[in-house]
Amino acid sequence: MSYIVKVIVGLIGTALLVIFVGELSHSISTGFAGFWGGFPFMVIVIIVCAMAIYDYWDECIRKK
């Protein structure tokens, strides 16, 4: 795969993942569970999103 295609597809996939789980966390925290009920899930989502962004940078952006 060419560099440009890898960057664009990786960015789209990472953005969709971050938006989906971020909004899921927001929905849980503002809904039935409340802030403190959704807080553990929010922490997990932040860690997973950070790992996904790092993996995107490592696989698509960084020159090896």
C-alpha cells in the first residue's frame, strides 16, 4: 500500500474508533450509570484511544 493511502485509511479508521467509543462513554456517563458509574469505562476508553492513536502513528506516520 502506498504511504498516502495508508495515512488516509488509517486516519479514517482511527477517527471512527475514537468517535464511536468516545460517544459510547459519553452516553453511559450521562445516562443511567451517571458520572461515577461510567467513570471506570471512561478511563478504559481514554487508555484504549491513546493506544489506538499511538498505533496509528507507529504504523502509518513514523518512518522506519
